[in-house]
Amino acid sequence: MKRIRETVRREFPEMGEVEPSVEWRAAQVGGQEVARYRLAFCKRVELEGGHSMSQRVQVTTDGQGKILKIVSSRG
């Protein structure tokens, strides 16, 4: 978990203090069921002119904590 948070902080500094929500899922890989974890870092980011938007960084890992995918969205 620590390594994942450091990676997110390095790539998305604004997510530095965000506590992620964690979700477990089973996935089929090569005919076998394997564990997948999804960590979602969500935060409201202030913009110029008094506006704000939400930002979400989602990290998918395998059962050993290896990062498989990182997705970022803003809305």
C-alpha cells in the first residue's frame, strides 16, 4: 500500500494526502481466478475564478500489490 501511495503522490501531487477507498474483485486470467484490488483516490480541486472540479485517480493492482493500471479522470 505504501509503494502504491508513493507512486500516486509522485504522478499526481495533488492527491498526496487523500486516503483511498479499496475494493477487492476476482478476475479470470488464463482460466484461473486471481485477486484484483482497485484503489480510488478522489478529491475536489479548486480552480481559478472560484470554480472547482472533482479529480479521481484509480489504481488497479494484483494480489501482491503490483500496479497493473492507473487511470485519471476529471469532471
